[in-house]
Amino acid sequence: MVSLPVNWPQRLSLASFPTPFHSLDRLSSALKGPRIWLKRDDLSGFLLSGNKVRKLEFTLFNARQQGYNLLITCGGLQSNHCRATAFAGAQLGIPVHLVLRGLAEGLADANLLLNYLAGARISCVPEQQYRQELDTLLESTAEHYREKGYKPYIIPTGASNGIGVWGYLAACQELKADFQRHNIQPEWIVTATGSGGTQAGLSLGNQVFALSSKVLGMAVCDDEDYFQAKVKSDLKEFSEQFPKAFSFVLPELEVATNDQYVGEGYGLASAAVMQTICDVARQEGVLFDPVYTGKAFHGLLEDIKAGRYRGVGDIVFIHTGGTFGLFPYKQQLVDIMGTG
Ligand SMILES: *Cc1c(COP(=O)(O)O)cnc(C)c1O
């Protein structure tokens, strides 16, 4: 591991790091484009797998140290972040309350089913009310538990905030070692971006660890302006909360977002995205999900095919997890594969 004058805050150990790093040789040569590498954060664990656990290691250390004894967080009905938080809480013996966007229909599936298994308390809120009143809903949930004598800790959407930035800053330290081991100098590090925290940590870590890459967030919702603002605000919060994080001065950060592949919106994936998920599963034995990684990777492949990465040698795609989120899309996947 590279050592730099970084004043790391303490963190819990909730996952298996470093995660694997490897190239997709068959896919890359079929594309006749850059060599594509995967950082396998989908293998950071099983129930806590994916990108959120990197942020939660820092967030939950902080919560426990300050004596908080109940976690409240929020997200979509199939949020991977909520599932990771529900199981982290169960592993630490801390109760978890989830405020979820949308009303569940039929049997609970995938991440939602897992949340119940982990013993999380769940409130499902109609979409419009959630969008308009999220902060109030979180605060009134917290108040409810305070009245019962708990000290509740609210984790924002995706654990993307100042402290969450540490998660992907730490991942960049791993990437530095990955690049050295394989003797590569990737021009691009690409990730799906949803609440911006992964993109924020990578953008900062790229500078801090002098990876000399460019970091690109492939939006799965919202638009470029939203992510420019969100990433900057997370980074601002980070520098206010951790003014002594580095003993060197950081240059101006570049934030790059591609919002061309959001499609119909969050959680809605086209048949072309589903096709890419099937293709990659068969060609490389790697599973992406329709909400995040599949949508983002599909966008990356489209741009490579359109010649937008001509002359580029190596690209790293962060596999941010989301595997359980595949299961609610059975019908669309079966439609692509046929009945076979
Ligand atoms: C949450 C999530 C993302 C997006 O990460 P953010 O830090 O919220 O932008 C990407 N992929 C998966 C699988 C996720 O669950």
C-alpha cells in the first residue's frame, strides 16, 4: 500500500478489502477498443456488498463512537444502501429504521425482502410525499425514537456526505496499488453515480493519490448539473469536517459527469441495458444490475463503440455491486433471453 500524509479517521472493518481487480479480456478484444478493467467492489462482501459498505465503515464508526444507538436511513424500495445498512446494523447489534420511497406491491423481493430478514423497521412512503418531505420524515422518525429513549443517527441517501467521501478516498489507495501491480496507467476511472458520494470520493482520491486518471460519473438519474453541485457540496462538507485531512494542499478538482444514458429515469432500464447485462454475464461471467452498474456500463460501451474513447489504452470500471437489485427485473430479463 502506498503511504501518503493522509490523516485517516478511524473506521469499522465491515467488508473484505482490498477487492479484486482484473481485466475483461474477451469483451475488450471483441470491442477492439481500450482494455477494460473491473474493480470488484461487488465482492466487498455478501450482505454488505457493493460501494455503500466503504462509506458505512467510516460513517458507522463515527456513529458508534458518539454513542448513537439506532440508525435511520432512506432510499428507494430496492436501495442497496438500505440493505447494506440493515445488515450492518444487525451485525453490530444496532436497530435500523428505513424510510423507503414508494409503496411495496405484492411479496417483498430482493433487497426489500432482505431488509425484513435483517429485522429492519420499514416505513414505505408514497413517492410524491417522499420527494417533498424527506427531511421532515427523517426528523420525525428520529423524534419518535428519541421519545423512546434512543439516540438515533440519520444517514443521508447513499451515505453520501462529508464523512462518506472517505470511503472512495480509501478505495483510491487500493486502486493505486492495483495499477502498480499491473503496471498500468488508466486514462479513465468510470463509475455509476446516483447520490454522488462514490464519484466525490473517487474524484478527490484520484488527486490525492496522484492516479493521473480522469474520473467519470455515469448518471443513473438526475443530470450533469445535479452531480456537479452534489459532488462539490459533499467535498465542501468533507473539507469543513476534516480540515486537517491532508498535510498538503489540493489542486482544484475536476468533476466529470455523463448524463446521456439515464434513459427513462431512476430504476428504469431499456431493453438495450438488459441485453448488455446478459451479454456481459455470458461473455465474462460478471453480473451487472439494471439500476446502476448495467446502465452505466452499457453507456460506457456505447461511447466506446461511437469512438469517444479512441486512442485510450486502459479504462477502469468500478463494479459498485447491486446484484440483489437484479431480481425484481426477472420479466424484462426473460423477455431478452427468450424462454431458454
Ligand atoms: C448506490 C449505488 C451506486 C451509486 O453510488 P453513489 O455513491 O450513491 O453515487 C452505484 N452502484 C450501486 C450498485 C449502488 O447501490
